[in-house]
Amino acid sequence: MAVKQKKSVVDAYLRTGFYIEKDGKIFDRFNGTEIIPITETTNNSDKIENNDNADLKKNNILVEVNGNGNGNGNENGNNDTYQERLNLANTSKENLDEVEKIKNENRDLKKKRLQKYGRKIQGGVLRYPAELLTEHADYLQIDIERYEAIGDKYVSPTGGSNRYVTGNFITNRAGATRTNKLSRKPLINAGTILLPIPSQLQDTNNVVYGDSKMNGLAALGVSKVEEAMKGMGTALAQQETFDLTGFNKGVQEGLQKGLGGDRSTSLATAADVLTKKLAAEAVNIFGANVTPNQLLARGNGEILNPNMELLFSDVTIRNFRFSFKLTPRNKKEAEQVKLIIRAFKRNMAPQAQGGVSDGANFFLRTPNIFKLRYRTGNKDHPFLNKFKQCFLTDMQTTYTADGVYSTYDDGTPVSMQLDLSFKELQPIYDIDYDSSPGTAAVGY
């Protein structure tokens, strides 16, 4: 089945990607229908004056006109390009609305598909120990939320606040939750877990530096080549010839200065270095693993100055490891411990797409994130460090924390140890300390 459509409309759809061209034919990308372009019979010249550049820009289909930029396109033989622009200008508003409608439909379809991950949401508050927290009690609050993808830009802003952990009205009240208000159901894709401050409490900030070596010969070569490239670029931009005389002279003077000071000494030194370089390469054929510096050290008692310097080379992501000793003292605490362990396990697991037959075989969604905060009562801790959003990368549960298997009547282990490893989503930058919560307490 084929559908006829105006050529101007077909051209517009081809540019937006909704139509594709294959084997000399044009097809609808989404349903595969063949499209047959037809030429408009109306005279477009009467509509030119009423479709100025403002309308073209408004519809986001402006085509650059080759020529002197005065808009007629005829003086420089650009009739084809100009006519194409006019055809696009005369595309009806209905067709442009249809293009926008298709874009919105695709966006909605993508959003609808992504919403099928982890549809179930079940919040609440879990806490160990189960007694009521007072305004003077210190504890670690862990909020569970969905992961928000970076988006079409693919890069998060450096030091952007989108990964800060600031809390909200609901989570800030978690510390005031009464014992009889604790959740008795698992936390799924939402909720808060309150745990005591661990005994081993620390934060570590790292930056990666690396040794950098560059001997004088290499440094001279790099600097002179950079000068030559800059001069060549300037000459090409100004359509001038580039004279290498000055470049050659600069290299000769630099070599002479670095290799001895006068011409004869520098030539002899250069010959010595070159000889040892060639000798090292020759004996390395036999697996000797000899370097020119080793030969210089053995023969002359000197090496090429490496000009070593420590340089910044990379950023790091902070890790946090917490260990909790869980010893339920009654049935209510045993229930809370069980739900806490289950909540961590479920929310750190990758999400399979639900509601679609065999959908889990194609994609997996990023697990939920965890927002960590040290708290005092219903306020943030006034001294301890802050966190950015974290993934729970590792969890280890030891059900025999005392080294002996022992349980209560209902099967709950008498003593357990919960080891959690969190990793922040972003590195720490200096500007993170210039805005809240980095300005509070010791910052990050």
C-alpha cells in the first residue's frame, strides 16, 4: 500500500527523520508505508512575502541560502536551494503540527515503556533498634528513591546540585516517627531506613596524581613544534607563506644550549646520545632490555634529566562501608531487622521490565539510589560529613555474628552482622563546598 503526499511535506519529514529513503523509495519509519511524493500545482510565488524568515525560524525548518544572504537566491544561481526553502516555508501548519504530534507520541511511548520498571511503590519507615528516637539521638538515615538518568545530554554538570542529598518535608520527619508507626511491610522503590551510628565512622577524600617525565630533548621538540604549528596556522589564516628559517634556528639554538653550550661540544654530545640510543635498540633485539639512560649511566655516569613532576591525572568516587551488629530483643525488632535486610536486597537489585512479555530479556533498569544522612533527632547532624547520592554496591549479611548458630523460637538468628558498601554517583568538586549542604558542618 502506497500513500501520496506533497513533495514539500515529504522533504520536511525526511529532514526530521520520520521518513527514510531506501533503494530509491521513501517509507514511513514507523509503519513501513511507502510514500509517493507529488509535485504541488499551486504557484508558490504569491506566498513568498507572507512567509518571512521569522515564520521559518518559528517552525524550526529554516534552510541556509547560498549566496550573498539577501534572500532572493537568484543572483548566484542558487535557484534549487532557494526553491527548497520556499517549499518548506509553504508547508502547511497542519503538517508541521503532525510532525510535532509524532514527536510527542514517541516521547510518551518511551516514557510509558520506562514506567513499566518497578511499578510497585511501597514506602514507610523501618528502624533498628525499634524504640522511639529522641531529639538528642544520633542515627544514620537512608532514604530509598528511584534513579534519575542523566538524559539526552549524557553528561551531568560538574558540581551540579542534582546529586546532592538535602532531604524533603517527608524524609526530614522520619526521625520523629513513633514506634507504632513503623512499617510492617517491605520497602519497595521508596521509604526510609534508620540505623544507629556505626562504631567505625570515617570519610576519605582522594584525588589521583601521577608521575610525569619529559627529558630536555623531548621538551624542546614539543615546544618548538607547537611554535611552528601556531605560526603555520596564522600564515594559513592570512593566506601567507610560512618561513621555517626561524623554526630551524630556534631548534639549533635550543639543542646547542642543552647539549653543551657551544657548537662542537653539543655535536659531540648529540652523537654520543644517538650512538647509545642505537646501541640499546640493537641489543634489545636479543632480549637485553637495555635503555639509553642505562648506557649513559654506565659510560658517562649521567642520565637524561627526566624533569619529573607530579601532575593531577584523575578524579575518584568515594566509597563508604558500614558495619552494623543486629541483635533483636523482641518480636517487633526481629520483624524490623528482617524487613531492613529485605529492603536493602530488593532495592539494590537491577530492575527487570514488568508488564511486557519477555521484556526482561532485552533491558534492565538501573537499581534504586540511596540517600545517606547523619541525623540528630529531626535535624541533620551539625558536624559529620555529608553525602551525595549513592548506589549500594555490596551487601553482606552474616547470620552467625557471634560465631555460633543460634536462633529464637521463630527462627530469627540471635545475632547478625550487616555490612553495607555504598558508592557515590559523582566525584567531589571544590564548588560542592560553596552551596548547601556542602556549606554545613565539615561539608563533603
